[in-house]
Amino acid sequence: MIEVRDLVKHYGDVRAVDGVSFVCPNGQVTGLLGPNGAGKTTTLRMICGLIRPMRGTVVVDGHDVKKDPSSVRRSLGVQTDSAGVYPRLTPREHLRYYGGFYGLSGNELERRIDEIIEILGMDEFADRRAQGFSRGQRQKVILGRALVHNPNNIIMDEPTSGLDVMAVRETRSMIRTLSDKGHCVLFTTHYMDEAARLCDKIAIIIRGRIAAFGSPQQLMEETGRNSLEDAFVQLAGGEEGLLVSGHSGNDGSNDHPAAASGQDQPERESVGADAGMGRR
Ligand SMILES: Nc1ncnc2c1ncn2[C@@H]1O[C@H](COP(=O)(O)OP(=O)(O)OP(=O)(O)O)[C@@H](O)[C@H]1O
Ligand SMILES: [Mg+2]
């Protein structure tokens, strides 16, 4: 279970995350939805301990990420975009490395690696160096290493973006399977049909704040719309609201001098060996 309470992170005038609270229970898929720049990735980074919130707490399976990062690390699997795959290592070697990092070894580790390779359909390229891998293949490596230690909580940032139809289907069915097995899954997506089908609960984040939280059905009922996409657009301030989704503390402008001037490296507090979230 992941509990997020009153998280705040500002970058200069940009209120990237501005008092976000929600709970993701075990056995459920929670979707974090919002326009570009709404604060989704920043929220996930704070949950993983990759950046320090200015305020607020994150508790994972009862462990505070600030006070007990190593317990959080063990119970959290993080998959983000497909950067951070080592070109010289094969997928199997990646899994071995990350499994070792989480304290697995010997037969137990090898069994788990075989299992992951099978679940993710990586047989054909499991022993090929990652150099030149397609986006979907890299995505699977990242997902595999997020799952190798069988974490209770799984966090994914746009896991299906850029994948082919088969990989999208596999990823979606895996998300469902994980939650059916009792895991807590939190993920972001820009695909409303995907969110409607997969999510038990959806948190809609707009300009760093939670604009709505509930099941897809509840969000549609609340807004009086009959599709999640229409409900989302309404909650985001209508069609025009989506176009000005960038935000700052004062004038709503989407210019972030801090990002342009190289202050965009996340402060790593290292919950994972390389949780892969330093993408900007
Ligand atoms: N390191 C940083 N330095 C400056 N600004 C940042 C930094 N990281 C994020 N921001 C800003 O914070 C806001 C939220 O960014 P974030 O990446 O969390 O959005 P997002 O919801 O994940 O968007 P997307 O859907 O495009 O991935 C944006 O305005 C972004 O420019
Ligand atoms: Mg993002």
C-alpha cells in the first residue's frame, strides 16, 4: 500500500506538486492521470525517494520513505521510461544485477530470472546484449528489473507509451494480473481507454493538485459525462484548460528557466540502484 500525504515540490515559481494526497491500496490498480506537466512524474519520483519533497510524507507498506528508505526499496518496484538500459548487458545480466542488488542470489535468483523472462516474453532476446534494442525490448528489461525482487508495490510511468499492440496488451494484462495477485499498482497514462479499463481508482492531477479521485465510474458520474475522456477534459478545465496545463506559481506560464539552465537533475536519494527516473 502506498500512502501519499500532502506532497509538495516547487521548482522556483513552478508548483510542480502542490499538496498531493492519495492512497493506493493493495490489490488495486491506481491511475495517476493529468495533462503534460501536471506533476505526475514528480509525484512518482518523490514516492520512490528520488527527489525529496519540500513537504509531506510517503508511506509504503507502513514504512516512511524518508525515515526508512531501505525497507521502502525492498517493497517497491519502479518502471519508468526505457532510458537507463546498459547496452553491454543482456536482459538476463540486467536481472541478475538488480536481483543481486536486492539481496537475491544462487538458484533462487536464477529461478526468478527465468520466471520474469517467461512472463514478459523475453526469451528471444534474453541473452542478447541490449545495444540496439527496440523501445519495447528496453521497456521489458526495465519492467523486468522492477519486478525481479517481487515487490509488493509497483510504480510505472507511462508503461505502455510507444509499445506495439502486442506489448501493450501484455503490459496491460500484467498490470491486471499483479493487482489480482494482491500487489499495489500505481501507474500513469495518457490513454483514457486504458485507464478506464485497468484502474480501480483514478487520481486526476491538474497543475500539481488532485482535482478528482475515484473509480472511473465515479468520475463520470460526478461530471455527468459518459466517457472517462470527457470527464477528464471537464476536470482539466475544458478543452482550453488542457492547452494551458503548464503552470507556475504566478502567471500560468509554461516556461521553466530552472529546467533550461541545467537544474533539472533530480537529487538522488537512491531508493533503487538506478530507478531510472532521472529522465529530464
Ligand atoms: N527538475 C525540474 N526542474 C524544473 N522544473 C521541473 C523539474 N521537474 C519537473 N519540473 C516541472 O514541474 C512540472 C511537472 O512536471 P512533471 O514531469 O511532473 O509532469 P508530468 O505530469 O509527468 O508531465 P508529462 O505528462 O508531460 O510526463 C512541469 O511544469 C515541469 O516542467
Ligand atoms: Mg511525466
